[in-house]
Amino acid sequence: MSAARLPGTVVAVTGGARGIGCSIAEHLRDAGARVVLGDIDTAAVAATGSRLGAAAALALDVTDPASFADFLAKAETAAGPVDVLINNAGIMPVGRFTGESDTITRRILEVNVLGVMNGTKAALPQMLSRGRGHIVNIASLAGENPTPGMATYCASKQAVLGFTEAMRLECRGSGVHFSAVLPTFTRTELIAGTKAPMGLLAEPEDVARAVTRLIARPRRRVTVTRAAGVAMAFNKLTPRAFGEFTARRMGVHRIFTDEVDRAARADYDRRVGNTPEG
Ligand SMILES: NC(=O)c1ccc[n+]([C@@H]2O[C@H](COP(=O)([O-])OP(=O)(O)OC[C@H]3O[C@@H](n4cnc5c(N)ncnc54)[C@H](O)[C@@H]3O)[C@@H](O)[C@H]2O)c1
């Protein structure tokens, strides 16, 4: 549990059925916030919502602007005007780009990038008219560390970082804050069947604590874990060739290409539509 207190703050969390979104919702609830969950997995979000005692648990497809508008309207009815929107829903199919179907390339960009933009378009006008609000976008360290085997995902998260920063500047002085959260690999179904570098692995609770603190005290950007953030900052200071050499020695170029355990990842791939049928 985070020490931050957010009594009565209304927070809408996308992709809240499981993983990082679920943990964020739990920590925010413990901090006194009224939390509304949205997810494309309606059965899972309903179960998570009742387990957490959420103000509402709703169907949401972040790729569909009408669905997002409906989600926010219902969130307001259930809990009051939305103070904070957490754009957390995201997918990460992995493998060599040449083997990625057109459908899944488009899907990654639709969920990870357009999903964030749709949410911002839907939530921002009301926040601006109230003169306060906070949009928190869950990006990734992968947005700053291009990694073989996740080219489209890296591109999507880099897009989220650029979008968040531009919106932060565009809304400066309006009372509406924009923040990007950059988690390292985090123990959820999203990394199933991969050998994500253990030394850099975070727990969903680490991200949730950071987000809870971030809402209490808005900042431009937060990296989770601190150690991963320090490693990234150090990497930026060293010559590129050294960084690439070290990454290859660690076998990073194989982790999300040749060394993926497809059987262990089958459930995740099915859930996000990464199947031969697309
Ligand atoms: N797990 C990691 O290693 C890691 C690291 C850095 C960033 N992230 C980011 O954190 C966020 C959450 O990831 P996670 O690890 O909890 O994944 P997860 O798969 O455990 O949960 C993601 C949730 O998003 C939902 N979702 C997917 N598409 C949706 C859509 N179109 N509309 C609404 N909901 C949708 C899923 O149903 C699922 O419940 C993602 O944006 C991810 O890119 C994860």
C-alpha cells in the first residue's frame, strides 16, 4: 500500500481487469479513490470489479471512440466527474517483424496508440472546462529502448511518449496534467513465455505504488523500477556501441525472437488475437 491519500478522487482505469491495471485500481482504492474499471474482457472486468469493490466495472474497447465516450459517461454516473484517466490498456505480441500479420501490426497500434488518443479526446474537454484533471499514460521503457522482437510495440510506446509530452505542453497552465509511466518488464500475463531479464523485472504493485504517488503529486514522467530507470539513464550516457554490445552479451536480441516459449504464451496470444487466423 502507498502512503499517498486520494480521498474521493475519481479515477478511471482502462485495461483494469488484470495485471498492472488491476493492481493500480487496488492501490488507488486503498488510498481512498473511487475507481472505475474498463476492459474489453467483460467477464474478467466484472469479476475484478466486484473483488475490489470498484464503483463500476464496465465494458470498454479503447480502439472505439464511441465505446470510450460511453465508458466515461457511465463512469461519471457511477462515481462522479472523472478526475484522473489512466490509459493502461495495452498489448504486446512478440516475435520477428517479418512474421507479424498485418492485422496484429494494426491492432498493436490501435490499442496502444489510438487507444490513448481516443481516451484523451474523450476525457480532456470536460477536464479543461473544469480547469483540473490528470491523464496518466502507461507507456514502457521499451519506448526508449528499442528491442528486437517487439518492433511494433516499441514504436507504439515511443508514440505514446511523444503524444504525452506534446499534450503536456499543449495543456500547460490549464490545470490538466499529463504524465507518462515507463515500467520495465513487469510480472503479468503480457510477458508469459518470455525470459524477460530477471534483474530488471518489476511487480505490478511497484507500478501501482508509483502511479498512486504520481496522482498525489503529478510529474512529467516516472520510471518503474528506480533501478531500471538508473540503468536506462546510465545506458544513455555510454556510447551506443557499448550499450548494444552489452545487450547482445545478455542475449536480449534472442529473448523476444528465437527464445519465446510459444506454448507458454498460447493463452496470451489467443487473448490478444495473435493467432495464424489473425
Ligand atoms: N507487463 C509488462 O512487462 C509491461 C511493461 C511495461 C509496460 N507495460 C504496459 O502496461 C499496460 C498493462 O499491461 P499488463 O502487463 O497489465 O497487461 P495484461 O495483459 O495483464 O493486461 C492488459 C489488460 O488490457 C485489456 N485490453 C486489451 N485490449 C483492450 C482494449 N482494446 N480495450 C480495453 N481493454 C483492453 C486486456 O483485456 C487486459 O485486461 C500495457 O499498456 C503494457 O504495454 C507492461
